[in-house]
Amino acid sequence: MLFALVLSLALSQSPAKGPSPYETAKLFFLAGDIGKAEEIARTGIKSDKKRCTALLKLLAEYAFLANHVDEFTPEQAKQFLDLDRKIAPGAVGKLTQKAVERYLDKPLAIAKLRAQGGDVEGAMGIAQDILKIDPKHADTLSFVKSLHATDAGSPEVGSSKRPTP
């Protein structure tokens, strides 16, 4: 009797669902397999037309730009990063990481070196260029704030000097 009850309960419960094609396509995007992400989004149109169609459009734009990461204009770099955020908010795709390093992280490191060498104006110029690509780049915003503090008479950027009372 108990066995029959357990069996009927097991049969009445629906099996656990895996990720939808929309979510699966986003996972492949994050892993850097744009072709597979596009394929899954394309097949997912049958079950989730609105979301998968929109995702497929974004993936196609992203794939086109991904072939030219080393040649981006600032506007293209911004567009590429924006597409990444639209496809998978809150995460950075594997292919996007190369653009982040090239157009945000490396220039910021150069700006910091310039500031430490006393070229605050040059550092600010580089920081402003970064913010044209990613206006919300937290590390650059923090750096610009520290440069403004330097202009206001605070210790030099990267310096361990403390103001005297």
C-alpha cells in the first residue's frame, strides 16, 4: 500500500525543468561560444519567440563586432560593452573580457602611472576617454574622484604622504 502511494506521488509530480533555451543561449554566450548561443536562441524561438528573437538579434550584432575587438573606435567599444550588458546583465562574457582589458583596464593603469608621475592632466584625459566608453566604470570614477581631490590640495595620487594639520 505504501509503495503504491509513493509510486503515485512520484508519477504525479512533473520532472524538474532545466534552463530554458533563452537562458541556455545566455550561458553559452558567457562561455564565449557565440555560434552555439545563436543556434540555441534560434531553436528557442519556437517556445519563447519574443525573448529568443530579441536575444538572437543582440547576439548577431555582438558576433559581428567580436571579430574586430582589436580595431574598435571608442564608439564601437562602447557598443560592444553595451551589447554584453544587454545579453547577460550582471556578468561579463568571456569574449568581452578582452575588450574590457584593452579599452578600460590597461588605459586606467596607464592613467594611474601618469598621475603618479605628476601628469594629472594627462591622467585625467585618459580617464575621460575611458568614461566615454563606459560612463559607469567604477574604478575610473573612483580614480577621477581621487584626481579631483589632488587638485583640491590633497596628497598626490598614489602617494603615501598625509596632509599636515
